[in-house]
Amino acid sequence: MLHKEGKSIFIILIGGLILSLWGLGSVVGVWLYVLWVVVAVLLFLLIFSIQFFRNPKRPIETIDDSKIYASADGKVVVIEETMEPEYFKDKRLQVSIFMSPLNVHANRVPVSGTVNYAKYHKGKYLVAWHPKSSTENERTTTVIRTKDGKEILVRQIAGAMARRIKHYMSEGQSVQQGDELGFIKFGSRSDIFLPLGTEVTVALDQMVKGNIDVIANW
């Protein structure tokens, strides 16, 4: 299944490809070769976009409040205690997942609860693994409080290639584990901030998938 965020791109690419193929029958000489190059480029971009905007259905059949699922597909690049300055303003356990352009870029809700805080920040486009990317890049912050009062913070961070974050959360909204949190276009990172002492069940450099892999237990 293809994600709704790629719809306009698909329309443009398919329209350009159709026009280019139609034009092959009406040009000659050097322009014919130029048009073939255009067709090849458009076809490559279309295939890449299908790969990038794919959105596999991964419903969580049994909601389990004791588990925290991965918020994104990608590689675990950070597991450490760190200061979270925006909302908690104290030390938290950070787990970060880096998404390459080949990963699914739909972001997921790790736990069920109520959105207590949701904010979008404009910013820079440092590479996603840069130490300052979580505080200086374009990003969103979502805090979800579970029914037993625990809070988790999920941050979408744009990378060097990303130029647009889509965020579907709003304060006061009730969410269920596995819901779609948002989407980041073209390379990015997802940070999750957990209470100290949370049992992490993944390791550095491990590949994970949103709604499939459990990254921690309460």
C-alpha cells in the first residue's frame, strides 16, 4: 500500500512519464535521445518513490500496555541516558532509530494513551546522526501519557535530505498503540525518551520495524 503523503508526487511523475512516452512518437534526431533520457529519469524516480512511500499495514492485534513498540523502521543508533530539555527537563533514557531513504517512513505510536503535548519546530537540516540534530533540526515533539500515568516522548527529526515532516497528533487526542503518528519525507530519525530504569530490549545497530519490534518494557 502506498502512503497518502506521496500522492501528489505520483501524479506528477506518472503525468510526466505519460507525456514523455507520447512525445517519443513525434520527435526525431537529438531530441529523441533527450526524451529517452527524460523517460529513464522519470521511471527511476517513480520506482524510487514507490519504494519510499510504501506503507505496509501492520496492525497490532493484541494491545499490550507493558510493551513499547518501535516508532519507526530503521537502525537503532542511540541508547543512552540524556537530558531532555523541551518537556521533561530532566534525564531520560533515549532510544533513537535512524531511517535511511530505503526504510518505510511512516512513524507509529509506541504506546496507547492521551497526547499531553504536541509541537512542531522549524529548524536546520543537519545530518540525522549529528549530535545537535535533535535540538536544531526541523522536528516535532509528541508526549503520550498512558492510562497509568507514565509518559513517553516521541520526536520526529528531519535529516539532511528531509524537507518536510507531517505530524498527525494534537493535544488531548486519544491514541492507540500502533496508530500512525506522522511521516517524514526523505531520510530522518525518530527519538524516543523513556523514564530512567525502563528495560530496553534492543541493541545498538539492530534493525527494527515499527509496530513489529518491541524496543522496551515498562
